Amino acid sequence: MAQTPAKTFRPATQLVHGGTTRSQHGETAEAIFLTSGFVYDSAEQAEATFTGEVEHYQYSRFGNPTVAMLENRLAAIEGAEACRATATGMAAVHASMLSHLKAGDRVVASRALFGSCHWIVSTLLPRYGVQTEFVDGGDMPGWAAALSRPATMVLLESPSNPMLEIVDLRAVADLAHAAGALVVVDNVFATPLLQKPFELGADIVVYSCTKHIDGQGRVLGGAVLGRKQWVDEVLTPFIRNTGPSMSPFTAWVLLKGLETLRLRVDASCASAAAVAEALAGHPAVRRVLYPSRTDHPQHALAMQQMTAGGTMVTFELADREAAFATMNGFQLIAVSNNLGDSKSLATHPATTTHMRIGAEERARLGISDGTIRLSVGLEDKDDLIEDLIGALDALSAGSTGNTTGRSETRAAAE
């Protein structure tokens, strides 16, 4: 049956209907084609499929109907010509870069990257003869200097993980294109709903679908979006032959996640803004970072590029001991290095997500031992605020934190 028309619908509708292709059975929910391979009507059809004369699924590592529905829906939401799904978000970042780069090429990257992305740029790419250079994301003269000579690719994330640094996407894209580089934007923190990197000059957009797109702690997944020619001729052969394919079941779960993405992101954004306001008023908190607050260092730029502040709040306490005591004092908020979930999650970047980049690099990024990254979920905002303020009040009163409170509270709830 024909694919659902895509061009006339608004984002909330696309999240539910975009890319849907029904089988001959006319199912309401997307079908899960949980199969490794496909059969042909004849040997001649098989040959024509492999030569490209006939469109027919060959093998689920190459393509699968359920995965294709996810790819088409994501492309429709993002405003991209094409999309390829991957097994994880890091597989998406890796594939987007390694499919395009070769020895002798040059990559310029924002210094403020997720730890594993930072490792790809700082450690992996140089092993294969790719030159790399880091730039502070907000330093436009630094970008101009780095891109004053030829480059092949630019990698950045905005807002950044975990300090919510904003990069001027349009300005960097203009510099990158003049230097001959493709611009890859990790748009995970903003989600497809809050920021449109393609409209700001990006060539490639990557996601960890694990985060808001699933948003319920169930599956891992990634996506790479870009122009059809690049996806078909550069990215697809790499994915096809190296094998970071997505499971059809995972794709189905993510399709279900997309149906509620708008509701979840809007709710979490509203709560995150309220949480940031409450944290800013507590004496134990040295600073709060949230893009829609006027005290964010790049507030004006953030609001030019984004439609809301996002679901992430970062705040700083005096030191590691204060951060650990506060996190151990939470009764509701879970300690986890994941984000974008329906459950609120807090992590200490210096000892988790950004531990391996080293103390010197963390200092350059502004990640102190007192930094806590909070992913705001779907709980009642007043319960979240009470949990945060209660833990901070205990800290201010000299408490070492209630290390057993979390397990006792959950056991009682169960």
C-alpha cells in the first residue's frame, strides 16, 4: 500500500504518520518485519536486485521495511532528503565521519563534545592519518582561524553536553563551506523539534535515537540525515559493508516513541524551565545553565536557533563532595548517565560521561568537580523541585546526604 503523504503535514502529525507504509493486510500500527533476509520470485529477480535494476529488499543489514519507515519519518520531521538508521548514536557519529574521511583530510571540531565523540576526533581519526583541530564552540575568531585553510569536515553539538554551550550554526557553516568542509551537527539535546540545523546551514545531522526519540529507556539507536546523493553514494555503502544496522524491532519501538515525542518534549521543557528557576534561587547553587534563561551566556543566540530551552539543566555546586551528597540525597531523581528519558536522571560528568577526556580538558570546557547534569523527565515539576531543594537544603545544613533514601523510597513504593 502507498506511503502516507508527507509534504502537507505539520510536525506533530508527521511524528504519528510520516513514512508509514502498510502491508497488504492494512494494519494500523507499523508492522515489524523481524526477518534477516528476503526471498525472490526468481533467480532473474535476485540478479536484477543486486545490479540495482529492480527495487527489492535483499538483507536486513542493507535495508528493512520497518527500519525504512523510521528513516522516512525522521527525514520528514527533520526536513532532510534522506536518512539512514544505525544501531546506536555513536554508530551514527562514527559512520557519518568515517564514511566521508580518508588519510590526509582535516577535521575541525567543537571542543565541547560528548566524551566518545571527543575520543573519535582526538584519538581515532589521527590513527588513520586524519588531521584534527579543536575550537572552543563560542569562539568565532577561533573558528575563523581554524577554517581559514581547507578542511573536509566540521563536527559540533549545540547545545553541548554537558555545559549547554551554544554554537552559532549559521556562522560556522558559512566558514566551513568556504573552507570546503561538510558540517555535521549532533542535534540530540535540541531534538528534531526545537532546532532545525539544516535551515542553519548544516549538511549532516546525527542523533542518538536512544535519547528523546525513544525517551523511555528501552532501546539503543542512531540516525544520520543528509542530502540524498551523499547518503546514497557515501554513507550507505559504508553502513552496508561495515554493518552498524538497526534491528527491525528497535525501529518499531522508535516509531512508537516518535508518536509521543512532541508531548514529551514540550512537557519536559516546561518542567526544566521551572526547575532551573528553582535551582537558581538556592544558596548552595553557584550557577545554573539553561538556554532560555536570560543569564545563560549565549541566551540571545540560543533563542535565535531554538524554540525552547530544552530538557537539560546543568548546575554547579561547590565541589565533588557537595555534588555526590546532593545526588545521593535525591528521593525521586535517579542517578544515571543516560538522558532524554521520561524519568528524570542526574549524572556527575567529571566522573562519568567526561571522565576520560582528562582534568585539563574538562577545565577548558568549564566542567568542574561540582557540576551536575540533570535530564528533566515527565514527573510533576513540583515533585522534582521538592526533591532537588530537599537534597540541597540537607547539603546546606551540613548533611552528608541520604545514601539509602533512594532504595528505601522505591522499595516502599513497590
